[in-house]
Amino acid sequence: MKRLFKGGTIVSGDGMRKVDLLVKGEKILAVGEDLEFRDAEVVDVSGKLLFPGFIDAHTHMALEVSNTVTADKFDTGTKAELAGGTTCIIDYATQYQGESLRQALDNWHEKADGEASCDYAFHLALTDWNEEISRELEEIVAKETMSFKLYMTYDTMVDDETMYEILSRLKELGGIAGVHCENDGIIKARLKEVEKRKGDRKDVSDYPWTRPKEAEAEAVSRLLKIAKCVDTPVIVVHLSTAAGYREILKAREAGQTVYVETCPQYLVLDDEKYSLPAEEARHYMIAPPLRKKKNQETLWQALKEGRIQTIATDHCSFTKEQKTAGAEDFAKTPCGMPGAEERPALIWQFGVNEERITPEQMCIYLSENPAKLYHLYPWKGALIPGADADIVVWDPDTEWTLSAEDQQSACDYCPMEGTAIRGRAEQVYLRGTLAAENGKILVEKAGTYVRHGAE
């Protein structure tokens, strides 16, 4: 099957070019002006932008957490991603206590293989560490994944000694760690304070106070000092505060390499949501929590200046019913929100349309940088000869509204219900096949596993 996309403008981090694009089978064959190819189906994309398929490098599908399982498994979650223009996710496989790394990855393959509608790879969250795991890590990095997740809070957290040892081992092997940065002691102490002061923890408006900006900033600072001792790069995931960002700038000024990810929710929502009636406020309980609005401009400015590398979703969805687990104690609320389908539209609307970033920067943060950072480039993240034909035909003029009724996610609410958007993924091609159109899925469960080891 050959397709010739004519009349569109290809977007890359280097600029926008009005050129044609030729696809043969699953790959891009040629890019250039006035291309012709016998027997090719011509796709008229005049007036449209062509983005490389977006990559969501932070998702939690079929995650067992808080005595439940996320609403979106790999079937509905990847349909939501595909509908919005994302053609590849990197999900967090989790190694639970007592498991080998191979067991953890096998568990996630069982959840994902044959279920995904977009391509998928895995990070691996490390929660158990010993000499045997350290030895096993060599094969995992070489053949399966080079990116790992460490937590500085929750029951999956690692202490500073373990953090140092894991970062040292990853440095030897060519791997890298993304880290959830929050001070666990501050969080636990403040949760106790709320209960002591009020007698219960029903008031969701107390939630952000239990996870203050200082908890993020301290953990970021501590992580970066440990990484400096090891002399290795690290990734700060879902950065939410100006305070945390200042710690990153200080480390960079001292010569450290620090990569940063943020998420749409920290760019467009704020902690006023926690003042809503409790039932609705719980829908916005995520970790780190939504912050005061003034943090948004700091993050947008960092994106404008190219100081943040990627924008991911941290898609971790729970239904309204699942969220009611925190009705008597907000600390028992499963933390997380949907966001897979909305991410490109939100970044276009509030970033590009409002002139905070350019289309080229949107391509960098949603496609190129995640592909490069996680060893998927150049077959992902670029519209160049030899790359996978993951193509998003973006109509900058389509007007539509975000709504839970129309979304592919199994979650029964949309955090930004009723938001007006101008610009949409009109067509989404997965390795050359038209898989989604205007939010509707045309081809299900065609996703394939993508290794991103160091080999």
C-alpha cells in the first residue's frame, strides 16, 4: 500500500515545510516537493499540518494501586491516546517486592500484548533492590528498556542509599531514571496534623496542604545532589512547581544534566479545584497535586525557553465510583486523572493558539524529545525517510468541545469538561494505516511492542 500526502505542511523541531510525504507500507519512503508515485493513493492534506505521531512517555494503564485497578486498561487507554493523536506510549511496568525484573515485565506484557491500539514500550519502576536485581539489570537495559522509575514517596519509595546505588548501576549500563520527587516525611507528618486538628480527613481542600510545594522542591534538590555525587543525568517527572524548577536551574548552573517532564494538568488547572464540593474535588486528586495558578506561567515560560524537555500525561484514570473510596478520608482516594486523549488538543489550544509556544515546540515536546530521550528516535518522533509512518494530520481550524460523552477512555468524567478547542487531530495514521479520524477509532488493537534498550 502506497500513500502520497500532498499539500500539507510538515512540522518538525527545525521548522515547518510545505512538502509532500510518501508512505509505502509501514514506513516513510520519501519527503520532498512535488512528489509523484505510480499507483499511490493521494491524500489531500491542503491547509493541514503533519506532525510525527505523538509519544506519551508517562502512562499508568492497568495499574493495581490503592486497592483497585485503574479504569483504563491497555484496550481503552490506548484507544484514548490514539484518538487524540498519540501513536506510542511508554507505560510504567512495576516491579513489586520480591519480583525479578523479568517477572515485572512479563506481567505488563500479559496486560498489554494483543490489547493495545497504539504502539507501546515500557519503563520499569524499581521498588526492590539487591545484588541479584543489580545483576539482572544488565540484560534488561541491553535488550528491553533503558529507562526506569524511582519513587521518593509511597510504599514503593526507595531510600537515599538505594537511590545512589541504583543511579550508579544505571550509569554503568547506560540507563536513566525518571524520579517522582516528593518528600515522604513531610506528607506523612501533615496528614497526621490534619487528622489531629480536625478529627477526620474528609475536607478535600486540605489535600494540597499535605503535599506542599516545599515537599517537591526538597525532593528535587535531594535527588539532584545524589545524582551529582554519582555524576549521572536524571529525569524529574511531572514537575508541578516553580519551587522545584528553581532547584533544577541551580543544578544546571552547576553543570548537571537534568531532563524535565511536565503535564498538561499543571499547565491549565490549579488548586481551586479542591474547593469544589468534595465529590467533584476528589476527581482532581492527583500526586503531585494541582498547584496555585502562578506556577503555570513559570512552567509555560520554561517551555517557551526550551528548559523543559517533554510534556506527558501521567494518565492514571479512575471512575467517579472508584474515587469515592476517599469519602471518609481523602488520603484513601486513588490519586490520578485521565488525560490521554486531551493532551495534544490542550497543548495546541493553550500553548500554540495562545502563543505561549510554537507548533515546532509542540512537536519537540510531544514527539521528538520523548523519542530521543527514550531511544525511540529516529523510527519514532520524526517524519523522515525510514521512519515509521506514524502521522498526525492536524486541522488547525476545527472547533470542538472536550466531553466525557465523546471520549474513548473508560473513565466516566473529563477533567476539562466543556473546554472549547480550535485545532484537532483529524486523521491519525499508525505505521501507515489510518487508525483514527476526528476522535473515532477505525482500527483497534493494532499496536505493537517497541523495545528501547541500549543495543
